[in-house]
Amino acid sequence: EPAALGNARGLDFTPVQPNTRDAVVVPDGYRQAIVIRWGDPLFPDAPEFDFDHQSAAAQARQFGFNCDFAALLPLDTLGRDNLLVTNHEYTSEPFMFRGYDPANPTREQVEIAWAAHGLSVVLVRQGRDGLTPRFSRYNRRITLTTEFEVRGPAAGSEHLRTSADPTGRKVLGTLNNCAGGVTPWGTILSGEENFNQYFANAGTDPRRARYGITPGTTTRKWERFDDRFDLAREPNEVNRFGWVVELDPDDPDSTPVKHTALGRFKHECANVRVARDGRVVAYSGDDERFEYIYKFVSSGRIRRGGSRSARRHNMTLLDDGTLYVARFTGDSPPEEIDGTGKLPRDKAFDGRGEWVPLARGDRSFVPGMTAEEVYVFTRLAGDRVGATKMDRPEDIQTHPHTGTVYCALSNNVDRGKPGKEGATEPNPRVLNKHGQVLELTERGGDPLALRFRWNLLLVCGDPEDPDTYFAGYDKSRVSPISSPDNVAFDRHGNLWISTDSAGALAGLNDGLYAVPVQGPERGHLKLFLTVPRGAETCGPVIGERVVTVCVQHPGELDGASADRPASHWPDGGDAQPRPSVVAVWREGFIGG
Ligand code: FEO
Ligand code: CA
Ligand code: CA
Ligand code: CA
């Protein structure tokens, strides 16, 4: 296509206008359809969803709440049948139950919430109406009662032993699974993010405080119904969450794994790249204000080919390797980074960085900490080596052609507040409401490298505001964007970004954006779709024929609840909102 059109390859759509509609809004010439909603049955014995008569038994056989990450894994070369794997990050009880009393949840409500967390695997078939779920032998629910195997250097650690599991190697369930990744060997990685919120009575232990685990009761009050959520009774249960989880969706009987070698923090995600020598590298962000970016380098090498034994071998790669944390240095004088977002004199927020080793196997590189402590209390290890405090590291993806690494830094409204760190070149704005997108180039393009260069691709916000930057592109032609969260690539190498801004941009709905990162259109950010009021856009999968997104927590606005719904999406009328996966495609392109 001629560059004069202002469209990079694969992005010749007219951007949608920012809006506050209670709908998914797609460009002219595109169609959309719901793929699956909270409560839709995954098995023939599952009941149809009934908002007013939900049960834990039904929920355990239905699609979970608040879908976040999604992967589409083709089962055939035509892409007709695919496995859709999704994370169910968290439950919002006031939106799940009419008349919910937060002071006195019932056991049934709590058990529904346990069953609504975790992951879903469901076969979806591509056809005229987008992607339609089918019952299949692959369909599976992972909930808070599914058994996981703990592997890697902290498996069996004294910090992981509980009265129910004196081995420290078997955990029931996974919590707050946010983003994830598809491994080159076809499994799913899923990050356990804000696990702190489920555990009560932390006492005064500073290691717990460092993870935001607080004294007193929790919002959901699960500790009343199962001692494992009460740290006064089960002090180590909380240490069994905050890991990267791996699931083999091809084998519905497989036991999912928690990989301790990738460290324990509020993992947004983990994404794997293969180095030239076959070792694998996993990048992961710790999504909280002033937290760090990590990478793991395996000791073993990938085995090629799709055999079961190759996959079994590859599923051990994340058990053994070196864990690193990132330290960033800016190349502009500190006085030019004034916190306003104004570009320094070299016209770039950029510089160099290094990966600082934390531990390998039973060997710690952190003074005063054993390897076991580094893996279980990884944030403290990052503190000790002076890792760089970032503005909420969310999803990280590697460009499929160039190998450049992209990280969404969502926002950080605390930067520069009294007692908090001020602006730094990679985090150049104080009271940062809108976030930035970081490009990181490993030395020599080698993911094993311990040095890198970095720069900011986007400094997000309203392009009319002077504190924004769109890779130097003409700001009169780009869409406003706030709080980048998930990142993905299409086959042309364009970067797609979904947002979670909670209305930070003049109350406008969140959306999915696309931006070329190479060529003359680099920085030309365009809004592809918006999601309903109160929702966050998650889990984008940019396929050749169809784009899917997860619409998480529609209607979750201040003052809203099941008694006062702020959204009726997707069912319409006076229906309650339901988190759902949506497919979008160009008219005619998949027969619609
Ligand atoms: Fe669950 Fe970091 O978003
Ligand atoms: Ca600079
Ligand atoms: Ca996220
Ligand atoms: Ca987020």
C-alpha cells in the first residue's frame, strides 16, 4: 500500500472514535460476535447460566468470571478448530449477586467465587458467526480446587509447606491470573498477579508487607470458610501463590505446574523467546507501582518437533535457569528529566540497561539471601540489587521479526508524591496517569545478552497534551490512549495494545489500539475497537482472519452493582453485564 494513505500493512481500517457507549464498537466494515460469556456451559452436563440461581457446582462446569488473558491454539492447519484458553483473573461479588452483603458472604457465594477463578479451556470453531464454543474432550476448568505441581528450585521449600501439604509440592488452585503467554512448545503460561488480596491476618511480617498482604480481614472474607486463607492459621499458604503457571491444554488430564524458577511476585505475564542456541528466555513484569521487570534464562535447550516427549522435555525448561532483574540507566542529564514528560535535549527518553542476576538453582547472587529466599521473596532480592522501579510493568512481548522487546508500563499516579521516587528517564512523568510503552533491544539482538538499549515508543495520554509522545509521529493523526496493559503482534509486525484506564482519559471507554513500530508509519496509533462502559480490554489475539479480545468487568463503575447495573452488555435489555470474549472480523472475510 502507498505510504501516502497513512496506513501500514494490515492496518487499513478507519479508527473508531473514543466514546462512552455500552457496546463493543468496531470500525466500519467489521463485524463482531460474542464467543463465550461468563456462565456459558463448557460441558454437556453443565446447566445454562442463570444469574439469580447460580451455584458453585454449576460455576465449576461453566466459563469463569472476568476473563483476562486469552490464547487461540489451532488444532488443524486451516484454523477451523481452535482451543481458546482464558484466565479468569478475579471475582467481583457485588456484580455477581443481587443484594450481596460484603460483611456476611454466604458459603455458597464464596464457593461460587472459588469456582469462577482460574482458567478455562474450550474448543471454538471458526465459521460464519465468528467463533462458536463446542463441547470437546479438551474442555476443562481449572479452579481454586484444581491440583498443581510445584516445580523448580523452591519446590518443597520450608516456606511452601502447609498442614494440608507437608511436601510443599502440591497446591490447590491458582489466583488472580492476569496475562499470560503461549510457549513455543504449545503450552500456556499464566501469571498469578494480585494474590495478596485473598489472604487475611498478615501480622507485621515485613516480607508479607512487601507483597501488600495486610493485617486484618480481606474484602471477600474467604478466611471464614477455609483456614488456608488465614495466615494466622496457615502462614505459608500465601507463598504458594504469585508464581507463573504452565498448563498443557492438549492433555485435559495433565496436572498444571507452578514454576518457582521464575520468581514470586505479582506476575502480569510470562512470554518466552528462543535463543539461537536453543535456550529459552521468559520475560515477566511485576505489575505494581515502583516494581521491576525480570527475565529468566533456561539452562536446558528446546527440543524441536511436536512429539509428546519433546513437549514433556520442553515443559521442564522453566524449572532450571537463571533469574535476572532489570536495571535501567538514562542517557540524558537528570536535570532534563523534569517530571513533566517534556523530551530531553536529545529528543528521546532512552538509554542503556543491564540484567542483574538474582539466583540460579541453589545458588544466590544476592548478598544476605539464600537462593530459596530469592525465589520465594523475589521482590526483596530486586530491592537489594538496586533494580529500577518502573511504572507498573504489565505485559511484555517480543517482536516476531526483530526480536525487540515491548513492555506496557500502565501508569503510576504515585510517582513523585512525597516520600516516593520522582521521575527517571524510563518513567519520565510524575503523577503518571496514562503510562508509556517501552522498547528494549538486547545487545546483538540476543535474548541471552546481559546488556540492552531501551527507549520509550509511546508516552501515552491525549495527543493534544504536550506531555505525550508517539514515536515522533504527527500527533494530530493519532488516537488518544491511556494505561496500556496487554501487548500483542500481528503477522505484519504491528504492535497491538489493549488498555485498562478506569476512565482516566476523560471517562472514555477502554479499547484496543494498533501501531506500526517500523517504517514511515511508526507511531501512527489507531483505535481499533472500544469496549463497554466500566470494562477493561484484555487478552487480544490478532489472527489473520479474526481478532479476539476479552471484555473484563463490564459495568464496573463507581456506585454500580448487580442491584444498580451500569451496563447491560452483552445480553441487552435489563440483563446483568457479563465478562465475555468477543470476535471481530472484516465483513465477508470469514463468510459473514
Ligand atoms: Fe491484572 Fe496487571 O493487570
Ligand atoms: Ca535521552
Ligand atoms: Ca493486565
Ligand atoms: Ca491492568
